[in-house]
Amino acid sequence: MENEDSFTVRVGTFFLMIGLGAFVLFVVSDIAEKVNFDYLFVAVLLIGIGWYMRRGKPKPPPAGRFAWIKKKFGKGNSKPVAKPNSEEE
């Protein structure tokens, strides 16, 4: 089970989702014209904590898609640059 995230990354994701939910509640309270800024403060706090906990997540390994295209055509469209002749005329 190498593919599983660590516990702190999972908890960070949880805080991000709860923070987004609190932000949605803030927007809905604003639409209802009974603005409750507590939702906004809680959302900012939870999103900040969630981001802090998730920032340590390692990047996933490359999927290897289109590897045969990269082998066939090279890594990019760069063409070899010809060196200018150093002969003086």
C-alpha cells in the first residue's frame, strides 16, 4: 500500500473540505442578507490549517503516458543549433 497518503495529508484534506463548506455557508448567509462573518473566519482558519498540512504531500510519480511518442520525437521540438563557422574570410 505504497500509494496511500500519510495521516497528516488526509487530515489536511479533511480540513480543506470543511473549510470550503464553511465558506459556502458564508456565501449563502450573505445571499440571505444575514451575513455571519464567523463562517468566513472559520473557513479561512480551516483552509489555512488544511493547506499547511497538505503542503508536505510528495508529487505523484510520472504516469509514463505517451512514452513512445517522447522516444520517437524527442523531448521537445528543439532542433540542434548549428555552430557558426569560425573561419575568417
